[in-house]
Amino acid sequence: MRYGPAGGTFTATFEREGAGLTVRTEAFAARIGDPADDAHGEPELTLSAC
């Protein structure tokens, strides 16, 4: 989904690496990795602009 004057949808690609998943579009990349070393075992999420 996209917001703003540009409109349209993102074209996404998906890449699986071990226990992680990377989602890439022309605007951003998101990586969901292995559970973090915390008490709750939550997966780690990293976002970056392209």
C-alpha cells in the first residue's frame, strides 16, 4: 500500500535467508530476522530507505 501524491502500489520482492526474510521495494527494504536475545524472543525488524 502507498500513501501520498505518487499513488500506485509498490512492487515487492522477497528473499528468504536462513531464519530471516527480506522484503524490498523501490522505496524501502525491511528485514525480519532471527529472534532477538531478549526475554520475549521477539523477531528483529530492520528498515532502511532505498
